[in-house]
Amino acid sequence: MKTLLAIDLGIRMGWSSYSEDGSLSGFGSHNYGSARRLKKAVYPLLMQFGKVEYLIIEGGGKLTKYWSKVAHRQSIHVIQTHAHVWRESLFLQKDITHTSQMKKHAEHQARQIIEQSGLSQPNTLMHDAAEAILIGFWGCLQTGWISKQR
């Protein structure tokens, strides 16, 4: 089965995975502590998801290069985006005016996606994992894995 993997890039990183039917299959957050540790973790992380067809990365800089380099070697399609791009696509303008509102709204929408996918709700949903869920949802829209917002 093909997988779309979405990354909210940073030393503290959120991730989500989607199956090709557009359903959320997993999510999480991890703090690697340094760019060096993250760089060493990229290949094993990608391999744990099986056949990754798309890697959606939100962010830029040298951390993006680590992911892109490994992904290209594995023939994974890489789509790089930025927060304002996917947020404008998924949020109403009134929901993206203040950072605290955005994070709260992202958590709410991510929890809806978790529920629709039949996964267990976490007690605490870290904001980077919540945003990775939404980045992945946006990626599913961009790649045609889902045709409209649910």
C-alpha cells in the first residue's frame, strides 16, 4: 500500500501518514534535540512507513535538504510547502488571524480527521503533530488522493 508522509519540519518535528484512500493512518511528534540527530534519523524514519509515494514537507533550510536527499534516492515525490499556503487552503480567513487561534483551530480540525479515520484520540495532541495531520490532509488534496474537503 502506498503512503503519503507529511512532516512539520523542525528539530521538534510532527509527522502524519496517510494511506492512498486519503485516510489518516498514523501521527506523532518527536524532539530530536539537534540537526545532527535528525539527519541520522531521516532514512530509518522514511523506511518505517513502507512504500512512501509522497513526502510533504512544511518548512525550509538545511533540514529540508536532509529529507529531500534521502527521498529522491528512494524515488519519493517531494512536495515542499509553507504554513501560509496550506493554512489558506484549509482555514477560513477568520481562523488564521492570530497564532494562538490558528494552533487551537489546527488541533480541532486534526482531532476531527483522527476521529474520521477511526484512530484513537490522544489525551494530548502536540501542535506540531496536529499541524502535520493538516499538512498531510492538504497533501492528499494536492495529489488527488482525496478530491474534496471532508
